Amino acid sequence: MARVTDAEVEAIIEYDDSIDLTPFILVANIMVTDNCADDDDYDATNLKEIERWLSAHFYHIRDQHVASEKAGSVAVTYQYKVDLALNVTKYGQMAMLLDYNGHLAQLNKRIVDGEAATIQFDWLGQDYTTADPTD
């Protein structure tokens, strides 16, 4: 069950109310639960704040901040940092900062270094493009 509400996440972001926050909160909850919840140094308040900022991180990957707008000849510039994983937004950086025991920073490093767990599929069937179809 999520530790934060939509309203708590909305309080720290520029929010487009046409976008449902549920998927961002859900993935943040899973990440905090899997990486930080077993740490006895964290109480419910610590975990909630880490989850709130991580939810904002995932939201802002989807809906980036406008850095500047211009009316004449219409121009929009978005805030964006070329980086990977949790470093890509200020919210992900803040979540790592709030996780003072470094669980998210370690996960971030494994992701950036390509060492995080990945899903792999192995085909155990027969390749019918080269096989005899009568077999």
C-alpha cells in the first residue's frame, strides 16, 4: 500500500491534473519497499518522504517542467538533464539525498553501470522458419 497520497505528491510538483499520479506512486512505493523498508534506521516518516520525492521523479520523467516560454514566434524550453536513472530529475536526486543510508544511490549506480537485474528470455521452442514443418 502506498505511503503517500496524490495530494502529497502534488504539493511538491507542477501538476497537470489530466495525468493520473497512481502509476508513479505505485512504482515509487515498490522501489522504496524493495530497497529501503527493511532498514531499521528509517521510520514511517522517512520512508514516506523518500516515496513522495521518488513519485515526483517518475511523474516528471513523463511530464517535464517548462524552463521558459515565449509568445512571439512560439517557443518552449523544457528543463531536462541528460543523465541516467535517478539523476535525471531533481526529484530523483532529492530521493537519494533523503535516503541517507544510500540504498537508492547504490541501486542508481548499479543501473548506470549496467549491473542492475534485468529480465532475460530464452526460447526453448523450435525455430519454424528453418525447421521441417512436418516434424
